[in-house]
Amino acid sequence: LVASLEQVEQSYIMIKPDGVQRGLVGDIISRFEKKGFKLIGLKIFQCPKELAEEHYKDLQSKPFFPKLIEYITSGPVVCMAWEGVGVVASARKLIGATNPLQAEPGTIRGDLAVQTGRNVVHGSDSPENGKREIALWFEEGELVPWTPVQEPWLR
Ligand code: RTP
């Protein structure tokens, strides 16, 4: 009942090229699934340069921006839209700190990565950005906002 009063949000989660190349896709998806979030969008996708630049436009002035764009477009990514109560902040916790050496064990980056520039996964930093990024990476028809049939723990 308490949870039903809380806001259902959406987060854009993306497995970066290193996560795909290293065979971590199943492990990463599994963590969000087991936590209790609902997968409403999923695809493997070769990101064009323009889309990477749009996604990371707030970081345009950073010295690492060109390398970041090169990294994100270096191979296919796995694009995901996840839905649930508090999914944005919770996903950031599951993902761990930006620098994997500072990420706690048990988090995706804490368990699976060592370099900031190779930190395997992206997660939206606010519900507003979750919506914006899902609209940026998915066509409308690619999202499936399904309703659980018998499982009362997923909403
Ligand atoms: P993300 O957007 O990928 O979820 O990462 P984040 O919020 O944890 O980190 P943010 O500061 O938004 O940076 C975006 C991504 O840029 C790369 N980065 N490289 N000093 C560096 O070389 C550096 N700093 C950031 C990382 O891939 C980071 O995830």
C-alpha cells in the first residue's frame, strides 16, 4: 500500500561497449530484474556519433568528451528502459560510483570494472533525465509497458 503511493519512474540504463564485449550483458540485466524492476525496452544497438554527443551534451566542455564519444560508439551497446518505484536512484545504487575503484563491492562497477573510462554501464541521474533519455534512445513503438499478470511484487 505504501509503495503504491510512491512514484513509478523510468530509468534509461545502457550497457556500454565494454560490457557487451566482455560478455556481461546477462549478469547486468539480471541484477535489475532480480531487484524487482520491470523491463519495458531492450535492444542491442550501434550508437551513431551524433546520438552519443546528444546524450552526453552536458559533458561537452570536459577534456574527456572526445574519448567518451569514441568509447560509446566503439561497438554495440545494450539499451534498456526500466520501470518501477524509485528505479532511478535505486539503479544508481546498483551501478555504483562513476570511478569503479571507488564503487562498493556488490555494485555493478564495484564487481566488474576498474576504469572510469570503461565503467560498463550508464544509468539516468534523475526521473526527468530518465524520460528524456528513453525518448532519445527508443522509438515509441519499441517500448512495451506491460502489466504483470500474476506477480504482485512487480508494478
Ligand atoms: P553515466 O552517465 O555513464 O551513468 O556516468 P555517471 O553519471 O556516473 O558519470 P558522469 O560524470 O555523468 O560521466 C559520464 C561518463 O563519462 C565517462 N567519464 N570519463 N575523467 C574521465 O575520464 C571521465 N569522467 C567521466 C564515464 O564513462 C562516465 O560514466
